[in-house]
Amino acid sequence: MSDAQRIESLAADWLARRDSGAWTDTDQQQLDAWIAASIAHRVAWLRLSSAWERGDRLGALRTPEIPIPAPAPAQQPQASRPPQRLSRFSLQRIAAGVLVAAAGTAWLGWQYTQEERGQHYATAVGARQSVALSDGSKLTLNTATQLRTAVNDSGRKVWLDAGEAYFDIAHDKSHPFVVVAGDRLITVLGTRFLVRRQGDQVNVTVEEGRVQIAAAKPDAKSAGPTVLTRNQAAVTHADNVLVMSKAPKQVDDELRWREGKLVFDQTTLGDAAAQFNRYNLRKLVIADPVVAQVRIGGSFDANNMSGFVALLKQGFGLAAQENGNEIRISN
């Protein structure tokens, strides 16, 4: 088996395990670490998961046991045995094999579509990536981000499937730039702004210019488009859109992740821990609600969790206990 085939098989195993119904947070952390280990792992995972989602084959593979009838009596001179059954592990191996076989055809179609529509970009946990588009626009992908681009003579469009990205859009009045994030369409002509997608929630912050936020599939219940200008932000969820103004420094601090920095200003330790967890495979756990409400400030290296924990111990007298990929903070 070649290295490429081995990686494909491992990716298929991860997919089967994830859909087995017994997926845990530890499993997710291990998967994140495997994907982040190499570009080849990430490509194989994206390719097979995309083919799997489009193929919608999971329903046929979720039966926990598959009976195998015994051979006919003429072929089995000894006493007949009861039907054998495949274990869950064996079923998952079958599912993995089907994935590898089906992904070939599915990937060809998906690749053709992507070549027609544009490119697919993805970053691992803790990584960043800069992307220059053919129209002169520039994108910066934050940690654990996936997006697709289609920029050509007929239009300019980006699909933010997960994560966060900063957009510096070249002005083109005849071709508005559209970002699809979940059930939201964000339309601009030329501006600088930030979009973060967390499941069904979408956050937008405008550094310069104007953006319009609208429902991707408007209906009678949908509110009209919302326009944001410089130093404004919005949080959207379902049919709700909350708009707020921010000080220029707040916007600057929010964008410091492009330099690998996290900036806190009277931020609760619980919120700060959640931010660090976005950039690291090891996770901060703060179970004590009193400790979680401690306020902190300062600028920190997003990937240096050990340094941040050391400062918590020295500055606040807090205790830190490591257990696998968790660091528990307490009094």
C-alpha cells in the first residue's frame, strides 16, 4: 500500500468512527491533531468528507450487524453453524472501504466543479493563510477555517464554510463581492471586513467601507437587509441581527490575530480561555465559575498557551493541572 493509499484509508477510518454514534471530545481532539499533522492528511480528510456528505451513503451503513448466511448443506459436510455476524469494527472497515472506492468517482466530479467555480482553502488549528485573488482582493484565513472562492468574469463569490476570515476587497462596481456564510449573504463593492462563522451564528465586523447583510433565502419572516459601516459589527442567528458600534481600538484588537496575537481588555478568564482554545489542540478548562469571572488584560501569543498559563499562576496565584490535552485552571 502506498503512502497516499494509507492516508486515504486512515481518513476513511476517521469518518467511519465519527459516524459510529460513539464520538467523544477526545476523539475530536485526536482527529484535529491528525489533520493538523500534515497537508496530505488535511487534503485526504477534506476530499473524503466532501464526497461522503455529497453521496449521503451513511444510512445504508449504520446497521450495527450484518448477517452472513451459512453455506448450503452440500458445501458444508459438517454440522451447520449459526449465521456469523460482523462486529461494529468490521462494519466500520466496510464503510471505510466503500468510502475509498466511492470517493474516486465523487472526487472527480467535485474537483471538476471546484475547477469551474474556483478554489478550496483550509487552515489547521492554530494556522493562518493569506490568499490573493485574481481580482486583486486579499483574504486572510484564521485558525480552523474552510472557504471556497469563485472569482471570474461572471462574478465574485466566497463560501465561508467554517471559521473566520479577513477580507480586503478590490473595488469593482460592476461585480459586487458576495460572501456566503451559513444562511447569510454579505455583499460589498470594496471594503475591509471580518467574518466569523460558528455553526448557524455569523459575526461581521467592518474595518472600512460598507457591507450589506441579508438572508440567503429570504421569506416572509426575514427582516430586510442590514447595512454596516466603519467600526460597526453585527451578530446574526436565525432571523435575528444584533448591530453594535465599536471603538477603533476594539476593531484593531480584534484583528490582531493576523499577527498571531490575542488582545484582552477586561476580558473574563472564561472568554479568554475560549479564545485560546480556538488556536490550540490542548484545551483550557475552567470549571470554577468564580475563577471563570476573573478579569484579565494584555496581549498574548495565540499559540503559546503554556506562557499564558504560567502568567495566570504567577499573576493570580491560580493552579494548573495537566491531564492529557486538557489544562484545568483552579484556585
